[in-house]
Amino acid sequence: MTFLKNTIVFLMIFLFCSFKKDNPITFTTTTIKAPFGTVKVTAPNFSKSPKLSIIDFGAEKGNQEKTTLAISKAITKANKLGGGTVVVPAGEWLTGKIHLKSNVNLHLEKGATLLFSGNPTDYLPAVHSTWEGMECYNYSPLIYAYQCKNVAITGEGEVKAQMDIWKIWFARPKPHMESIKRLYLQGISYTPVIQRQMVNDTAHLRPQFIQFNRCENVLLEGISIQNSPFWTIHPYLCKNVSIRKVNVYAHGHNNDGVDPEMSQNVLIENCVFDQGDDAIAIKSGRNPEGWRLKTPSKNIIIRNCLVKNGHQLVAIGSELSGGIENVWIQNCEVVDGAKLFHLLFIKTNERMGGYVDHIYVENVKSGKIDQGILGIETDVLYQWRNLVQTFEKRLTPIKNVFLDNVQATEVKFISRILGQKELPIENVRLKSVKATKVIDQPSIHENVTNFKSE
């Protein structure tokens, strides 16, 4: 009996050691001591994983069909190996949609370009996705990962979207507006997501470029992204997201750079954003979607980023019904000449509910800003004001917003804070927040309690 027990123990140790030695994925954890507590972000490391060139799976330059299929086969093989790096060599490769799987790193070598089809039918069948904070079945994001663990896109190469048709879809004619109204009403009535089919001849809901949907341990590092049909990088309901040294250029309609939505433990650092919309927009679902999923965006660190253009350095909302808390923005810069409205813009309305709590901005400098350094508005409805009625009124508590050592050259105001009488904004502190020239007045405030400026 003793011999049998010893044999079993030996075999278990042997198998454990063998697994440990051959494991193709390791993990690195970045620990950040933020003003609201310690945040740990875990990322996969594929340096020891086998490398699978798409050429070996049949990829051919200029042949979209073969390259799309080759990438898919390589991803499947890497997944079956328990971890692998799918390598895109130098050169331009035409492709359709890419669906990642767990334990896979899509790696673009220096000089490599994945040029994505501009034909919407190449992004069918529809997948479980979102549109402006509402879940639905829509065209697949160009790069899509659903319920994956340990997934990455790395390298010094580029992903690029062809925009001919997507540009036409930037317009919002009446059929499009009726379609998003239909989706909104389905959300309000808690229609099952599978029934919210939005691919038709009139909706024209453009897909995100990169969406990680319900994923864990996500890494984007080093790549460049050019153009996007809609939001550029969209971590949705994710945990442990690292976005490093990514360069984004996208100047179309709704072309935010990164939209962490209902995601937690997110690190965005050393990135460059040249946007047609917000550089970074933190969200957590629109109306009943956020109330249904009950997942706040929290523990988000943004540091050492450069903004060349964009509406805001960081926007919070307006889709924030699940709540947003614990955000730290530090050591970022907006170049002089950028078309910027605010550095930090918190926006909501009477329909959102949710909450905003513990937002910190430190050591940020900017050139001229069209509006001001800090904007907080509680009546931002855009097209929804006249499109649908208010079915349920839920105000958004906003409190604990701190800015320290923030500088700009020219602004209309330092802070404009427009709260609501029923629920004033609480506890806003500005320390060493200055502009060389203020055109209107430093402070424009309504319904704010405990505001301090030092």
C-alpha cells in the first residue's frame, strides 16, 4: 500500500512538473498603487508559445479568401495546442473577419499589414455584440473575441480598415434612426438579446474594429490601427485588460480610441491617439442594459498617453447605467493644435442612473481646448432627446472628482459643472488646475456641493 501511494505521488509530481515546463503561456501582473487602492492587472505572456505562420496554413498576398481561411486555421491550431502565436509576416494581407480563441496571440511582424475587407457581408453571420451601450446581434467586429481567456494582439505591424462603404454608413438617415429606436425599445422591454437582430438593409449599425466581449486576461501591445467603422478598441464585460504602446488613427464618425465598457482592472499606457471622437471613453451600458448586467467599469488606469486629436482626452459616459468608479488618469499630454473639447468630460442624463465615483486626474498638460479642462453635464441626450421618451427617470450620483496639476494654454473655462437640483454633484476638488488664458470665466457651476479650487 505504501509503495502504491508513493508511486501515485511520484506520478502526480512528474505530471505537474511536465505541465509546468511545457506550458506555452505564462502571466505577468502589473501592480499599481492608485489613489483609491491597489490595482493588479494580469496579462498573458506568449514568449514561450509555439509560433504558427499564416503562410504555412495557406495565406496568400492579394487573396482575401485564402488568407482569411489560413488565419482561422492557425488560430484553431494554436487554441488546440493550449497556447500559440499566430504570426502575420511582413507585407499586406487582405482579410475578412478574424475571430480569436482562448490562449491565442495574433502577432503582426514589423512591416505587416492586415487590410480588412470593406464589404459588410464579409462580417456575417451576425454575432453577439453591442451598439452604443445596447446588446444586440450585429455585424461581427473586424477582430472579435467572445468569452475568451488569455488572448492577445501584439507586434509592430498594422491593422487597417477599408472605409468606402462604412463612410457611407456614417450618415444617420431616418431608416437608421428608426432601427436604433427599435433596439432601444427592445432594451427597455428586456427583449432577449438573441431576438435583437440588427442586420438588415436599413439599420447600418457599423461594427467595432476590435471587440473583446466577455474576455479575461487581454493584451494589446505595439500594434498600429488605421481607420475604423465605429469604436476602435472595445473591451466589453472584460477583466484584466492591458493596452500598451498602441497607436490609433481613426477620424470617422464615432471613432473613439478605446471604450472600456463594464470592464474591470484595465491598464491603458504609452499609447498615441489621433481620433475623430474621444481618445478614451469609459462606459457601462445604456439604461436597462447597465441595470440588467449590473457590472460597473472600475479600476481603470490611464497613464503616459499622447493625444494628437479627439473630442476628449477621457470621456465618462454618457452610457454609464452600470456605474463607473476608480479611474486614475496621470502623466498624459494633448498636443497643441489638437481639436479638443475637454480634458475630462463626465456626461449623463435623467435616464441613465448608474453612478460616477472616485475619478482622479493628475499631471496632465494640453494646448488650446475649445471648451474647458473639466466638464460635467447631466442633461446630455444627443439624438435620443426627441427619438424616444423617458420611460423611467433615474438620476446619476456623481461625486469625488479630483484634478491635480493640470495645465492648458487657452480655454473658455476651467470647470463647467451642471448638476441637477434633485441630486447635486458632490465633492469636486481642483488643485493647481490652470490655463494661460481663460476666455469666458473660470467656473460655471450649477447644483454643486463641496467644490474646492486651490
